[in-house]
Amino acid sequence: MNEQIITASILLAAYLLGSLSGSLLLGRLRGVDIRTMGSGNAGGTNAFRTQGLAFALGVVVIDIGKGALAAWLGQRFAPASSAIWLGHAWVGHACAFAAVVGHVWPVWHGFRGGKGAATAVGALVVLWPHSVPMMLAVWIGTLVLSGYVGLATVLAALSAAVLGMALRVPMPLHLLTVAIALLLVYTHRANLARLRAGTESRFDKARLLHRWFLRK
């Protein structure tokens, strides 16, 4: 029973940590709430579009950091026994997902948060660092080719899930990457709907190949 209480406490701590939204915390220092601006999303992209690069970088650092910290806490303080309802190998991964859920539905901010991508990346930096360069390459490649940030984020998350299946990674990591991919598809559902309708906003400055061809 004590091990179950410890595990539940770690998971709760991971969720509460994830609920600390970088954009909303920094926004309070500036006297703004970016959920009332731009796309209304409390994430790095909207922070960049509405508050500038320096603010957005601070948001991303906080959101990545809390995902990494949550995953580390789960690994470091999980009970050693594998006989509990969540085995030791699973706790770090469950804490990572709890932090992403906390970012999307933060208890500290009225359950209105961001889309979870940066927090998920932070968790994978700790739990599966080899996946991060590939995800970054997919994200950058998609952004450069299409200019759609939401599409780039969804494809990067899906690429990690596909890579996990291809490499037959351990089950906790496999389920984490699939769960993250599904959650990011859900949180980007409005972006995907606008993409199908042809009304999604592009980040035209990122479309380097398109700009290069126009100059020729």
C-alpha cells in the first residue's frame, strides 16, 4: 500500500508540474494572458507570434524543462518493487504523460493550457533521447516545405511512435510515444480541420524552399 501511495503521489506531482504553463507564468510577469491573443493557445507558437522571440524562447525552455523534470522524477523516485499496480519501469513514462496532460489541462490555469508538444519533447529527452533528433528533423523538414507549424508538430510526434514500433522499443516507451502522438493529434484537431479546409495559417518565413524558388 505504501508503494502505491508513493507512486500515486509521484504521478500527481508530475501532473501538477506539467500544469505550470510557461506562457502563462511569464505572461503574468508581463501582465498579459496570451490565451486572449492570436490563436488563443498557451504555447510557444502563439507566444512567438504575439509576444516575440525572447518571450517564446522562455516559454519553450520552461515547457521542455518541466517535461524532462517530470520524467526524471518518475524514474528517480519510483518504488523499486515491480509488483505494484504500476511497475518501476512504467512510472517514469506515466509521469511523462501526466506532465503532458497537465500542460494541456492545467489545474493552476483553469484547465486551459497549450497543446503539449514542448513538454512531450522534454520528457523524451530524458526517456528516449535518440528519438529527439529525428523528431526535430521531421518537424523542421515539414515546416520548411509546408509552413504549417501544427502539421509539422503532429508528423514529428507520429514519427516517434512509428520509430518506436519499428525498433520494438520496450512496452512502456512504445505506449508513451503512441499516447503522445494520439494526444497531439487531438490537441491539433482544429489545425488539421483548417488544413483540410484550406484556411490554416502558414508561417511563410519558414518556407525556405518556396522562397528560394520564387527568387529564381
